[in-house]
Amino acid sequence: MRTDTGQVFRLEDYRPSDYIIPQTSLTFRLHPDATSVLAELTVARRHGASKNAPLILSGDGLVLKRIELDGLPLAASAYQASPDQLIIPAPPSAETFRLTLETELSPSTNSALMGLFRTNGVYCTQCEAEGFRRITYFLDRPDILSVYTVRVEAPKNAAPLLLSNGNRQETGDLADGWHYAVWHDPFPKPSYLFALVAGDLGVVTDSFVTASGRKVDLGVYVEHGKERFATYAMDALKRSMRWDEEAFGREYDLDIFNIVAVSDFNMGAMENKGLNIFNDKYVLADDETATDADFANIEAIIAHEYFHNWTGNRITCRDWFQLCLKEGLTVFRDHEFSADQRSRPVKRIAEVRTLRAHQFPEDQGPLAHPVRPRRYREINNFYTATVYEKGSEVVRMIRTILGAEMFRAGMDLYFERHDGEAATVEDFVKVFEDVSGRDLQQFALWYNQAGTPNLTVSTSHDAAKREFVIEIEQSVPPTPSESRKRLMHIPLAFGLVGSDGKDIAHGGADDAAVENGVIHVKKRRHVVRFSGIAERPALSLNRGFSAPVTLSVEQRGEDQFFLARHDSDPFSRWQSYNTLLTEALIAAFRDGLGGKQPRFPERLVELAGIIAADEELEHAFRALALSLPGEADIAREIGKNIDPDVIFVSREALAAAVAQSNEHVLRKLYGSLEFTGRFSPDAASAGRRALRNMLLDYLAILPGGADLASRHFADATNMTDRAAALAILTHRHGETEQAKDALAAFEERYRADPLVMDKWLTIQATAPGAATLEKVRALTEYPGFTMTNPNRVRALIGTFATANQTAFNRADGAGYDFFARAVLEIEGRNPQLAARLATALRSWRSLEPERQGKAREALLLISGTENLSADLRDIVERTLA
Ligand code: B3K
Ligand code: ZN
């Protein structure tokens, strides 16, 4: 269905609808290609709306079978129905009336995975953002809150399980082997939160008693036989429910909470009220099939969707421009949850790495948009790192500015004031202004202005005056459709670190803009003077990554080394070392362009060994510190004229230098971290594995490396170690028999498990070097691969384009061409998936000229295709603009 009208939606055009739909009753008679949907809508004229206002409902590819008003068939002249719209020009003049609609759907041919579709024989829905209109005509917008009653009818043998939102009211048998269930959700909700699942699934059940003593029945539904893989998800759910009570005072509100795992899904998961639907990748796990990263993702996503019950469902968004109101906030909440369940500093470092890897390039490229966009053509293309991740950072900054207690008071007020409403970003900011008495208007620019602010910082110390001065200058680069930027309020946590490694208790700044260890930068140029500072301190800035900015700090290398060892803020300690590594890699890149061999400062290389062996640091922290900036990170820092091959060589040279000069330490540590006890996915055990696998990555460079990795693979007792060894073998020693044997053994063992085979696909797709393209092309023919399943596509094509700098960016352009054709093939079936994949080309302008030309050709190949979906056209045209 092509519904690209080229229409642009604008924030300033928002106006309430003339009608509302207080009650919605739906009856589904399920059939693979002829499902009938009967919608009985109670429609009311909104207070103050004109009696002459037409009723205009949205559809998407619908077939209308029947229409009645207040129980009487409607004359053909009294309405206009097209697949995409239903208009009743002159609805009854009564304040309320009943509209009955019957539509017919074909779930089994719905390959876009929006609306009602089938996956592995299971009926399943996805309505966010605008999928409900593929089920029935409706006021399909988030500010229309309705109470839903849903009756599902299906043959008992094909679909013994019938689920929808809310509480189950009634079940019973029907003629001809059919049965039914009636669900009622007492909480008014927008249509995007509607869900239905019907099929034959296994279940893990449990229960949870809320803080006020109500018992909630919990279910995690998975394919039969996979129940034992769902226990971790269930455990994560219960921990999330408890945590939201403790951290935010939020209790669950229905008698039932269900999670269903399905194998064809466009995203990670969906927070439908009382019935979360998940990509099975984020539910199923055990030590044999899931890595530590998988466990952490499952925990985070289970939590995220559960937390939406309050931030998203009880309080929803007035319109889709406000998406960050639920997404940024809920990401912030799941980050805090994971930080509490695991190691806070390690979690923070990982978050910042992700933000920089995904959000920074978005903010610095053609797809840049504010956390709250002002216009869109296709809302599905705005479920972005900016809305989610930067949106979360903005919430974190509010907490930094207000302090934890005041922040909590603001959240309490938000829940109290807006429960049951469709709210806006302004409403959210206002609660914090109201509880704190602060003016957050300048701060609110973070929602409205795109681009990553840069701070240029210099310092000076006057020993005679015992004065230390910091000068900070802010600038926000221009982004598409915003060439001039306003000055922002940037909260910068900082410390002045003395030569003993302790923070200096300075006499205070001369400045009201410095509060509790935070400099509030609000002007273009900000000078802070500290008095009573006898010796020159090292400046530790943006501690904990208090603001999502880039820093250009004029800093002595000496200070950076010192902070890397002694900063009391663990994030900043990691940051200092990472900055040193990045600078060295950029220098090596420049040498490489000039044909010179890369050389690295000895101190930097030695520090890797010192950090690796520092028993005072957590294992996971050490693993993160030792993990060199990725090729894409380096490219982003260089910014333009990128030659990915030269970056690759520089990075490899640094890795080799670290391995060679620290061989003894790394080997010893590698040996000592071997673990033979029972597997546990907890953070400490995962950290130990992460460090050992990181050490293996270095040791594999040295003579005998292939044998060592091959032994590691053979001895592995869990998926984390097995997958790590396989990746290292394949990436570093791909041509060896050991690598080939390991890939074959892995395939032999996991052939029947598509989620595990996704790792096998990804490992091969991310092997560096031009030759990988042919490998990937060949793997598209692998029997376990299919272009119809989003997980398979992301595992092979997606990672090839986003995590293989050298092969994707092959100088001859063959990587781009292959990718563009794959995107077009996918687009015919699933526009949303294709559009998401296509964003992999967003940084094309930072490449060197030849590659730029080739990438542009690939983009033009896509944009020149006729009849492109709105989703893909929007991405490609903005990318080219
Ligand atoms: N709200 C969903 C994402 C919906 C994406 C629609 N294109 C999952 C989440 O963020 O929790
Ligand atoms: Zn979300």
C-alpha cells in the first residue's frame, strides 16, 4: 500500500479534533486472509466544536464492508470511504452517536508488520505509530483516549490463546470448534496502545504483589518448548515492577500483565497496555544461547516497556511531535534501573559510548532533528537515537540541575497533574519549574534545537594570585533547517583535581553560575574564577557526562594521563584514557594518509597494561577502558575526508602495540580470569567474561593467536565466550582452518536456532576487509537466511552496513551498491525496515571524495526508483538534501 501523499506535518498545526471516541468496542473474527473486524465506536462531539463539522476518520488500505449509524445502515450518499479515509460530511446533530464499521483484513499477507499480521502462525498487532488505521477507520492520533472492550473469536485448535489489553472478562465456546474471549481495559488509551495476540503458545506464569498488596498475574508467552528460555525475562519483569515502586512510587494498575514474544517484529518491543509484545530476541535467553549483552538488553527492554505503563500509557503524548515525552523519559528510567541493578559507572560509560556512536552522527549529519521535531513526513522515521537517547540525556540534565530530590518531586507532580492525559513537553518542563521555582526556558532549548553543542575550554593558573580560571565558549553548529542557533543552558559537572588525586576544596567560584560542582554555562563566553588555589589543578570536566556536548579542551597531555589514573569520577577517568587513545589514533590516521607508519606514545600503550592489571577497578570497567575507540568513532572525531582503510590500519597498529608491549601482563591476567563455576548472568560475572574476552582480542594478534582463540572457542561453556572467540577468530584469522572449523562447528550446533544463527551471520558480516562483501552476498542464499524476517535482515545486511567500515565503504562502491539493492528489495515488503536500514548511509558526506561519489550513486539509485514508500523516500531525500 503506497500512501505517500508527500504531506508534511507541522507541530504548529496541531489542533484538537472535532470529535472524540470515549468508547471503542471491537470484535475480531480471525481468519488468515479474511479477518472480520467489527468496530462499534461511541463518538461524541468535542465541547465547543461546530455542529457542522464533518467526521473524518483515518484508514490505511482498508476495505469497508458495513457502516451503520445508531444501528441503522448509512446511505451511500451519507459517507465517502476510500482505503485511506472515511468521511461522514454531516454526522448526527446529537452530542453522542454510535458508529458501527466492519472491515476485512488479510493478516497473512501483511508483510509490513504494522496493523494485524501473522508471525509463525500467531496473530499479532503493532499499532504504534499509525498501525491502528490498518485495522479499522479511527481518529488514529494519540490525543484520542478511549476505553476499549475487545472480543476475539478464533478456531480453538489454531488459537487456544486469545489475548488483548486489560483484564479478561469472559471466555466461552462457540459453534464449529470456535471460541472467544472478551477483554476490557478500564484505562482510556490512545489507539496506538491497542493490541491483540491469538495463537498457540507456551507460557511461563508467575505473580507479583504490588506495594499496596494487590496481586498481579504475570505471563510470558513464547513458542512451545521455549518456556525455559523465558525465565530470565520474567525475573527482569518482577525486578522492574519493584524498582518502579521504589524509585518512582509507581505501582502497576491492572490484574494481569502479559508479555508475548514473536519472531517477526520491526522493533525491539512494544508497550501496549497490559500486553507487551516483544521481538523474541529480547525475551529468549539462557547461557547456551545468549551472550551477556543479550541478557543486559533483555533486562533493559523488559524494564523499558514496563516503565511505559506510567510514562507513555497513563500519561501519553498529545501528538507525535511529543514522542520524546514518553521515549526519552522512559529511556532515562530504564538507564537508571540498569544502573541500580548493575554497576552505575560501567552503565554510564556504555550509555555514552552508545550515544556517541548513534546519536552524535545523527545530530551531525543530514538527518539531524531536535529532540522534539517540528515537522515530519513519516513519523516512523523519528524513532531515533535523538528522540530516545538524547531525549534521555535531557531528562538527566534536568535532574542534574534540580538535584535528585527536587527531580523526584517534579516527577511526582507530573504523575499527579497529568495522569490520564495526553501531555506535551511544555507540561513536562513546567512541573520542574513549579516544584523548584527555577526558570527552565533557556534549558528547554534542548528539546527544540538540533545539533551537538561544542564547548571550547581553556584554563589558566596564577600562582601568585592563587587563582584558577576556566574560560568556556559555547557554539551550536548549524543543522538542516536551523542555520542560526540560540545559546543553551549547559550543566557541566566538574572537579579540580590536586596532585594527590583528590578534589580540591576550593574557596568557591566568584560566580552564581557554579552550584554543587556544576557550572551552568548559559552565555556564549563564560569565565569562572576560583580563588585560593595554590597549585595548578587538573580540570575534570563534564563529569558523568553531565551534558551531551563535545569538548575542545586545551589540556596538557600530562593532565589527561593524570586524570586517567586519578580522577575520582570513574566516568571521567575512563573518558580521559579514551580521549588519549582517540587523539593518538587520529594522529596515526594523519600519518597513514601521508604514507608514514603509525607510531604511538609509549606511555599510552603501557597505561593499557596498568589499567588491565589494576585490581581496584571493576573487571567491566577495565574491559571498557581497553576497548579501543571503534573505527566509526575515530571517523566521527576526524569528521571529514574519511578513508576507512587508513583508519582500520591505524587502529590495528595500536591494538598490536598494546598487545606486544603488555604481553606478559595480559597473558597472566587472561589465565587468572578463567572460571569454571556455574554460569550466572549477573553483572560481576559478565564483567569478568568481558575482560577476559577483551584480553583474548589482544592476545589473538600475537604469534599463536589463532590457536589461543580456537582453544577459547572449544573450551567455552557459555555463548558469551563462544561468540567472542568465534568473532575474534573470524575477524583476525579468517583464512585459517581454525576459523573455518569454528564457523562450521557453530553452524552445526545451532542450525535450528535462528536467533543464535543471527550471531553467526553478524560475525561473518562484520569481518573487516573488502572480501566480506562477497561473503555477505553468498550468505543471503544461506537456507537459514530470509529477507522477510527483520532480525535476519538486521543481523546480516544491517550490521554489514553499520558495523563493517572497510567492507561497506569499499573504495569501488560495490558495498553501497549491494546495500542499496537489498534495501529496495526489502522495501517492497516492509517499508519501515527498509527506511531504518537506509539511515546507514547518513554519514556519506564525511567520506573522501571518491567514496562520497559512490555512496551518492547508491542513494540516487534508491531515490530514482518509482513508487517508493513514504518511509524510504523521506530518509533518502533528507540524506541527499
Ligand atoms: N514504542 C515502541 C516503538 C514503536 C516504534 C514505532 N515505529 C517501543 C518502545 O520504544 O518502547
Ligand atoms: Zn519506548
